[in-house]
Amino acid sequence: MFDKLDAIEARHRQLEALLCEPEVVQDPDKLRVYSKEQADIQETVETYRAYKRVRQQLQDAKDMLQERLDDEMRELVRSEIEERTRELAELQQRLQVLLLPKDPNDDKNVFLEVRAAAGGEEAALFAADLVRMYTRFAERHGWKVELMDANYTDIGGFRQAVLSIVGRGAYSQLKFESGTHRVQRVPVTESGGRIHTSTATVAVLPEVEDVQVAIHEKDLRIDTFCSTGPGGQSVNTTQSAVRITHLPTGIVVSCQDEKSQLKNREKAMKVLRARLYEKYQQEQQAELAANRRSQVGTGDRSERIRTYNFPQSRVTDHRIGLTLHRLEAVLDGDLDEIIQALIVAERAQMLEASQA
């Protein structure tokens, strides 16, 4: 581990020197690449330097204990040794976590798809609640959110909606949201006051570059149609909305967010690339011994990952057994406690696997 940390620290020093060279400063591409690489290893380097500093302090205290000291000073030194030993162990554990392999998609923007599942109109209303929740979560983090496509119901729900969320680290935070979400409440459509259970599914797809997924024009069928939804002069009047079908896989995407057919096509192609990328990834993972399936972050659509219980104002994430009694705040986008707990659980699992 320490050989690897020494190499990372040496690379950090090299990057510091490179970022000061005029040739790099005047080249935006090199500057961006080197700056990102430095930022990616910054926390690891700072933690390793803190580890070496505390290790030296511990050794100094141990050396001092060998000297002739009065009882009071000896007790102070022993206390110092205990404190530094504890601090060193914590830093070492943190370094082990920082050295775990990172998901290459973590820094990417995402497409987030919400679909109403079991429960009819109530499921569509719940899907709309989830769309708002993720929109508010993104806004809290300063990310840009766009509604790319939506299939509305008559009473304000979504049968299906696609959000584009642009922001550094968006995928690293939102990837845990993939799966089946369940709601328990009295629907507005229920006159008898009975609690119903409905579900909606969420899929989180990293935005991918053109070079990562090859799409051939001959494999596409492109249809245009009138936009639907609330407001806008172009709604139901112009053929600006675009639907693209990828013939080899049968994947269908549509976009009606823009008034321009060309812009809608560009956005739809981005979503198509993301869906194909996910499909190919899943196929590869299935071939590699089920991809070390775990409860945290599998993205398995068949799993019920979370329940939103309105009568008890309770949210339960079933993967890690976390229950919070602040449903209103969570639905307003305050997801950080849940997501951070999922990240910690995933890291602990990865650490255990790496030490096995």
C-alpha cells in the first residue's frame, strides 16, 4: 500500500511542476487534463502526508519515553502515544478507502429516468413526486436540471419522464437511486381513505461520449411528432418532437424539450448513447460472474430499494436498513444522509472484499 502511496505523492509533485510550465498554462486541453488529475489525487496525497506526520510524532513520543522523565511527564507522553496511535489507525483506514478502485463514471453527468409502475394514476403521481425530489436534490448541489422528455397524465402525474442532470460528481451521488421505489399513502383518487401501495422505477444512466458507443445511421429509425404537455406555442402545432428507435436492440428514446427538431434529435441521441452504454455494460457484467452483485447500488430494477410511508412520515432504504422519520424533507430533495450512508456501505463492502 505504501509503495502505491509514494508513487501517487510523486505524481502529485510532478503535476504541480507541470501546471507551472508556460507550455501547459497556454494549452487549455493539457491544463484541464493535468488539473483534473491533480484534483483526483489531492485528498489521497493530503491524507498520506498527514499519516506520515502523525507517524513521525508517534515515533518521537516513543523515543521520548526512553529518556529519564518524571512521573508527570511520562504520563503525558503515554497519553500522547495513545492519541497518536488512535489517529494513525484512523488515517490508515481512510487511506485504504481512498485507494479503492473508483467507478470511472463517477464524475459524469446523468440521465435519470422515472417510470410509473404498479398503481395506475397513483403510481404516475408518485413518479411526479420523485421527479420533483431529484430536481430539488440537484438544485441543492448547484447542478443544472432539464426535463428532456415526459409523458403526462390528465391529473398531473408522469407515466415516464427523463431528466438531464449536469454537474461534477452527479453520477457518483445518484447511481444508488436505480431501482424500484415504493410509496404507501392514501391516494387523491381514493374516496374511502384506504392506504394504497404503488411503485415507480428509477434508472440512472451516465452520459457517455460519442467514442464510447458506436451508433450507425442505418440502425436508426427516426420519427417526428407534435410535442405534448403543458404550455408553449409550439405544443401540438409543430413536428418538433423526435423519437429514435435503435433497430438492433429495440431501444426507443424521444425528446420534445426543445422547439427545434434538430436540438431534440441531438438530445435524444445523447439519451440513446447512455442507454446503449448501460445495456452493453450490463451484458459484460453478466458474463463476468454476475459482476459481484451486492445489495448496495446494484441497479437491479426488480429490487424494492426504498419505501416512502406517508402515514408514519417514514423513509426506509431496504439495502442498508436505514429509516428516517422526515419524509417531507426527503421528498424536498434532502437525500444527502441516505446517499452518504449508501456510499459508506459500498466502500465498507469493497474494503472487506479487497482484504479477503
